[in-house]
Amino acid sequence: MATQSSKLGMNTGILLEAGTNEAEILVFEVAGHTFGVNVAKVKEVLAISKVTGLPEGHRCIEGVVRIRQDVVSLINLTRFLFGEIPESIPNDGDCLLLLEFNQRPLAFRVHRVHRIYRVSWKATRPLPTTVGMNAPITSVVLIDGKLVQILDFETIGAEVAGICEQPAAEAATCHRIEAPNVPIVFAEDSRMISEMINDHLLEAGFTNVRGFMDGQACWDYLENLTEGETVESIRDKVSILITDIEMPRMDGFSLAKHVRMHPVLAQLPVVIFSSLVSKDNEKKGAQVGVNIQVAKPRYAELVARARDLVGMEELVEA
């Protein structure tokens, strides 16, 4: 199975310094539509060889493919996004994107891979919230005259392969401690994960929770909170910030950097909650003053770390 990563100039490590508010987006096509994914999530771009079918499973899983020592589920993106595969779409040039979510690989069939573009998150725009719409798209950006839709691969992987289910070993139950006076602000562009964060915090007793779908909206809210406030009094309005890394308009590292440079917010505890947690990103987080990074989908750990940072007793039942 020959790799195409080198042909695309891919270095699947984290290439950019923290706080630049930039990302590298791999652009590809599915059924004639143009999509993108953060290169940080992509391990490799590969040709598709033998696919071994599975007798049972989600309708969008074609089967499994062997990638060196791993056996990886192959998800057909056309089937997931559009329901059926148009006969007019040839598959002789198909390839797969090998993505990894917290050390769990998943492969996605796409029709054509273009190239990698470096973009500013400022250029991306979140999709408006529309009643009845649950599209797995976090944002859109104009690249080379084409509107590129950034796919929410976490939501797709969760629905098809259960990647966002909390591991049984991590699913400790937190005792509820009423904490209405501990206001939490979080930023997360995936609607599904945003709901999960909110639900777990509420279940743990954090009843004063406010979420935002992109980093810029979150920052605007935080900055407005500081009017007339001091370092001591701001804690009554926000006690902790939880943020994803990749988000429209402003990423999590840039958001943390803004917080650390602000005279009133500088001491605010910041937690990264992301599927991109890695040694490289831990270094980047340290550069911009992130306190802790928690890998998705470890919600119980997220709640426990939040309690630690605001000085509450950690009560986690094994």
C-alpha cells in the first residue's frame, strides 16, 4: 500500500508555533464536493488496496483494511454524507485518509486529494445554528476560489465507530457537588461534543456553564466580562476556561494566549480538551500558558481536573 503523503508534502507532525492562529488544511473531494481537514489529525494519505468486508456493522463501514500492523475500519464518506454513491463518480482514483483520534486510527474513503493549504483561522466561518440541521461541518473557508467545508470527523467517527465513547476504564462517576458559584466558560466547535461537555459539567454540579461554538466568540465574551472588574472580582464571572484546539476564527492556543496577555484574565485557569492532545501540543500549550490538557473523550477526567483547578475537593468514585 503506497503512501501519497510525501507527494503532498505532508509532515503529519504539528508544524506551527503556538498562538499564530494558523492551521494547515488538507483539501479533498467527496462526490464532487470540496472538504477539508486539519493536517494535525491526518496520519497518512494512502492508496486503497484490499478491503475485507464485515458481516455486520454500520452501513457506512465498507470493511477493514490492513495498514502495516493495524487492522483499521474504512468509512465511506460518500455514503455517510450523501446516503448513496452516485454512479457518475468513478472510484479508480479513490484513496483513504488515515486519521487518528487519541491513538485510535480510522480510515475514510475520499475521491480525490488536492493539496495542503496554510490558512488563518480568522478566515474560517462557523456554520450558523439552524433548527433541524445537524451537518457534520464545523466551519467553511474560501481557498483558491473554492468554498471548503471543514468536516467534523469526531462526530462522524462517533456516529459510525463510537470513537467518542468514554473508555470504560476512564468512566469513573463523579459525585455531584453543587457549584452554582463556579462559573465555567468553554469553547467547542463540534455541536455533539459541546452538548456532551455541557451535560457532564451539569451532572457534576457545575450549573453556571456557558458554551461558545468558536474561539473568537468566546474571547469576545470574556473580554466584555472584564469591564470594570479586577483580578479578584472576575472570578465571580468566570472561574475556569475549557477550550478545544481547532475552532473557527480563533483556535484554542490563540485563545489561551489572549487570556494570558490580558491584565484581568491572566490568572484564569485554562484547560485544553481535544482529540489532538499529544507531546507536541503539550509543548505548544505550555508556550501559551495552558494549565492542563485532557484528551477527548475523557469527560470524567475533565470534570476532575476542573474541580482541582478551582480548589474543589475531587470526589471521584472508582
